[in-house]
Amino acid sequence: MSATQIAAADRCTRQVWMTLLAKAPLAELERHWAVIARPKFQWIRRPEYGATMLRGAVGRTGAVFNLGEATVTRCTLQIETGEIGIAYVLGRNKRHAALAALFDALMQRDLATRTGAIAPVIAALDQYLREAERAVRCETQRSKVDFFMLGREANGDDR
């Protein structure tokens, strides 16, 4: 692992990579899972469905209110070297939660051992999600409609 890769991995906090793993499509996780060495692991909590309360705040800083509930899938596992991986994924996808937890544990192992096997996977997921967001923004911008009002003609009548 190069010094640049180590510095980049150190800047990527666990919160950041767990968010990327939760947001990434299952197909992307499967694609990366197919090319890495598979660790032995044991379940601490097998993937299971649950619910979480979505909360909002008026104007982002005002009074907090309950918006509604959303289904989540969560799991916890421990890989053979002792790292514990955790995942919470929006929706009902046990495979997605399991892979996210495995990548979480492997990323922790990478940071501890400085091997750098999983950091490129996290970087690729980050790039994929940025490109997907950029495509959505471009599509939204193309379909944007500007509404405007024509000013009243100056005829001396202000009614």
C-alpha cells in the first residue's frame, strides 16, 4: 500500500465507508465481493428486518418531528481476525446487509494492518455513487422548468 493510499484510507472514516456501503447498489457490492479473498466469519446477529423512525426538523434547525417509519435490515458479524462488522441498510435486503457488514470488518482490518485490499473497493464505490448523483442532477437540470411572471405594462393603471 502506497503512502498516498494510506493517507486516503486514514481520511475515510468508518462513518463515511459505512454510508457508502449502505447506499451502494447490491450489484456493485457483489461485483467487488467476487474478486476479493473471502474471510471466514461468524454471525453475531444474522441479517434481520426492523424499523426505524424517520425524523425531520423545521428549517433544519427548528422543532424536531416524527416523519414516519422506514424498514431497515441490520446485521453484525465477526471475521476470523477479530474485527466486528456492522451494517444497517434501508429496505429489506439481507444479502446487502451481510456484504456491507463484511466489507466494514475488512476495512477495519485493512486500517489496522495497512494492507490496502479493501480501500480501493471503498474508493470505487464512492466514485460510482458520485457519478450516479451527478447523472441524477444533470437529468433534473435538463427537465427544469423556469416559471416567471410578465410585468404589467406601463399604462398608468395600477389596478
